[in-house]
Amino acid sequence: MTRKHAWGTALYYLVTLLIAFIAMVPFVWMISTSLKTRGALMSIPIEWVPEHPTLDAYQTVFERFPFFQTILNSLFISVSYTVLTLLSASLAAYAFTKIRFRGSGLVLGLYLATMMIPTQVTMIPLFVVMNQLSLINHYASMILPSVFKPFAVFMLVQQMRTIPGDYLDAAKIDGASTFRIYRSVMLPLCVPTLATLSITTFMESWNDYL
């Protein structure tokens, strides 16, 4: 390794560590503040490490508000939303890419075109539909919309198009059904994309305040 290359590598890691440190400062400050007493919050100079750490703030949150139940609600909704998204999107992508039917390209194009529709436009119609189904104030009203996720279908379509048809033909020769091919051949080969979608979908659902 040349000296110029070594200096470049060292500078790269130095800048990376600096950016990581800057990104971690708000998180560290949040944790530090949550462990301080009321008087220490406004102390000058700033106490990065509390002199008298306390858990009173956490105790107050759980006493005044059913915070633990809200976390469980969010966790249940986010996990269910993610699982249903992966299941519906993978089935749709499998049908669009490996099951030939008339007009599949047109249907896929129209389906993906809905990504251009802002969420704010569908919010009121979605509320009306859920109200007609008597699902307002139920978990289902927040979980069922995950069945329709064009972006997830788009990502899985791109992944499944790269899978050679020879794998499917070999499975058919062995007597595998259409669903068995989907479950035992397609899904294992799409694990990286499914993992990415599971993370992004879970975060989207967890942070979906609206």
C-alpha cells in the first residue's frame, strides 16, 4: 500500500467517525437528559453525564399514561403490517413475473402508477371505506391497507425477474405445485429484498403518526 493510499484511507475513516459521532450526539443527549433531575436540566455548564442519575422521568411517564400499552399496540400493528405487506407483495410479484396471463403488463403498469398518488388524496376515501366496514377504532383499519403496497411489489418484481425460469421448470418436473414453487423456490431467492422491505415497512408503520 502506497503512502498516498494509506493517508487517503485514514482520512476516509476519520471523516466517517466524525460524522458518526455528530449523528450520535442527539441520541446521547436524549438519554442523558432523561436521567437528570428537574434542576439539572437547565444547569450551566451542561452536564453530559448526570451527577445524580434518576429514573423518575420514566416512572412518571408510565404512571400518568399507559405508555407500555401504547408500545405493545404499536408493536402489534407494525409487525402485522409488515408481515401482511411482505405476503401480499410477494404473491403479487410472483404472479406478475412468473405466471403468464393476458394483460399482465398493463395491470402491473397501472398498479405501479398508483405510487404517484399522494397519501393525502386517499386518506379521506380510506376513512370512508373503513367507516362503512365498521372498522374505525380497530386494529384492522390500520393493518389492512398494507395489502396494497405498490412500492413493495415493484421491488420484488425487479428481484424476481432476475431469477431464471429454469429453477421453476425444474421444480415443475419434480411435481411441485404453483404455491410450492412460490414458497420453496422464489421466497428463499428473494431473502435480501424481503429483508430490506421488512425493515423499511416496519419503520414506516412504526413512525406513521397520521
